[in-house]
Amino acid sequence: MTDILWTIYLGILGAFAIGYLIKGGYKTNSAKLDFVITIITWIGLFGYVTSNELLTPLVWKFVFFGGLMWDLAYGLKKFNEDANEIPRAARPVVFGLTAIIMIGPLYYGLFQYAF
């Protein structure tokens, strides 16, 4: 059952990234870098879900920490640009909950894969 849920989550992440690419959302240099990092972390999660060793664990440790730092920094920047309706005091809570729900499983899987 958990394999099915991981596969569904992997598909959802891939669909969001490809949909955003088709929509033309990756126009700036930082957005293009975000796409590259997203693909690399997605490949790591794919390796975890399928139990295949794609690269060495050392590489995935760097990907885990680098990707997590990038996602939090870039995500917070994008969230603050797009969240005009949310009161300023509530933004950290909303961003934190959204990040935990959306990318929490990704980085849990990458952590398991790297360590």
C-alpha cells in the first residue's frame, strides 16, 4: 500500500513540474534553476521509491541539503510574492504548513535514500 502511495506522490510531483513547464512558468533564471533542482530531487525520490541505487549516497546527501535549502528559500520568496490576500502575520504558518504537506514527503524520501 505504501508503494502505491509513494508512486502516486511521485506522479503528482512530476505532473506539477511538467505542467508548469508547459504553461511557461520557468522564465527567469531562478525559475529555471528551480526546475533543474526539482528534476534532480525527483530522480532521487524515484530511486528511493523503486529501490534502485542511481548514484552514491554521498551525492544524495548533497542533493538533500542543497535541494531543501533551495526549496525553502525560493519557495518562501515565491510565496511572499503570490500571497497578497493572506495577512502578513499568518504567512509563516501558512507557508510552513504548505511546505510540510507539499514537499515534506519528498525530502523524507530523499533523506531515507541518502542516509
